Amino acid sequence: MSDLLPVPVESTPGGAVLLYESANGAVHASLRFAGLRANGARFALGAINGTREPLLVTFYAHARGGAEVPIAPYSLWVDAQTHAQMEIPIPWLALLGARALSARLQGRNVHQRVEAAMPRLRSPLWFFAGAAAVALGVAVLAALQPRVRAFDVPARAVAGATVTIRYATSGTGRRIWELDDLAGTRIAGGTLADAGGNLVVNAPASDRVRAYVLRLRERGAFGEAIAARPFVVETPAPPIAPPRITAFALDASRVPDGGTVVARYRIDAQSGDVLASDAQGTIWAEAPTNPRGITRLTLPRFGRAKELQIRLVVRRGRQLAASGIGLEVTP
């Protein structure tokens, strides 16, 4: 049981279980073999999204040679604070030619995967049939089945900026890219002439953080391969303008020992101070700035002549501006 999940978490006997927890919430996913059917096998996926953002779930079959093949239903969204249950059908050819099935869960702060092994068929008849099917399937798939080999979408982009995405596909089909929002509305898209290269996408303009999905499809006579990636667009906060001192003067360049210094100024800043310091950096008097633009400093008695500097230091956020004027203290 996880303290971060909105519903109870149960383990899955004989399956793969993922529990990911962070300050943003928790994610629980289970993937297990659900049994054989006439048209292949079925796996059961349970996903609990306890975070505050939707998660994109994509499905892949892992071939024994190391390749990853997207598999129907390819991708789906699990909304925030949602518990989803579904079955994934696996055709016989994919079942015999793959070693495992994985479901990837992706979001702004979540990049996790749960993987379950394909069942082992123990009958000798199944073994020989599987070996023949694998040999045939590998030859056909290698030459004709569409694949998306690379689709390097950045997790975040600045609104209105141009983003270059590297992609690579294989097969003899048609390549299509799509940019959709979370409601499924098409924002942009088009076709790609080459099997690999760079896709240039303009991030949609936005005044706040928005999540989208970028998809790359390779469609051919022997099927379709789809790669889907989350694409978050954000607008950075405008830079803070530095503080400014437009005027700074003293009423007198000399004051008597223990006297008062009157500083006048015009500033564009959030806060500031007027200080009296000597050549060694010792501060002898200090007072904050004010909207009237006049600050009075009462100096201590030195009992002798002394040279000071009256400094004006103003701030906006972490940025500073300063100015100084010399002052002579007379006994």
C-alpha cells in the first residue's frame, strides 16, 4: 500500500509490477500474461496514475533480436488520479517472434517502463511451429514491416520556438507526423519524404504550460508503426529588468563631526539603502531608501577630520545597482 496513491495497490502474481513514487505523486502499473486465445495471446495491464498530470502509455513488443516493435493499441492516455484496466491482444506472429511486452509510462516528471515476458510454449508441436513461424516472420518483417527506429522529441520546448527532431524509419510505406493536444485536436502535421532526417516543428504559442502529443506513423502494405511522445510547451517568465539610479546627490559635500547627511535620489528599484563608509569598508551609518527620494544619515562623532563615501545601493530581485559620492567630515 502506498501513501501517495488514491486507491489501494495490489501486487500481480506472475506478472511485472512497477511502483514509482515522487513528490508529484505515485504511479503503479502491473502487466501480466492473461492467457491464450484463438488469434493469439492477451496481456492485462493495470495502471494507477496518482500524479497531478496525465500519463501517455505506449506498447512495444521486444523482438528476440533486440528490436522494438510498436503494437496495438499503440498509445493511450491515463488521466491524473485515474485507475485504468485493459487487455492487450498479441497476434501469434508477434507472440512467437518476441521475448517480452512492455508498457512505457511517460509524463513531464515520469519516464518509467513495466515489462512482462512472453509465455513459453512447451509442446514440441508448438516449438517446431514457432521456429518455422519465427524464421518466416523475421524474413518478412525485416524486409517489409514498417518501423520507427528513432523519434527524438524533447520533453519540453519554449512556446513559439522552432524545434528540430531527429527521426528514422524503415519500410516501404508513407511517413506521417501529427501534433495533437490532449483533447485529440490536430494542431499540425504533414508527410515526410525521407525515411530519416530532421523534422522541424513550431511549438504552439501559449501563455501557460500546455501538453501535446507528437506522433510519427509509418504506414505500409504490411501494417503501421506508430511512435508517440509527450511534448510539453511552456512560456518562460519574462526577465526582470535591472534596477536603475537616475539621480543621486548630497545637500553638502562637507558636514561637521556628528552632523547629518541629506541624500537625494531618484531610483527605479524594489528596495535600497544609503550607507556611509570609510576607505576600510567600515559602515558608520545606514538607512533605507524611501519613495520620497530623501534619506538622512546621522554620523557618529569621530573627534577629527575624516573622509567618507556615501553610497546608494538599490535592488530588484537578485540584481543590484550602486552609486557613491565622497563626503568630508570636519572637526
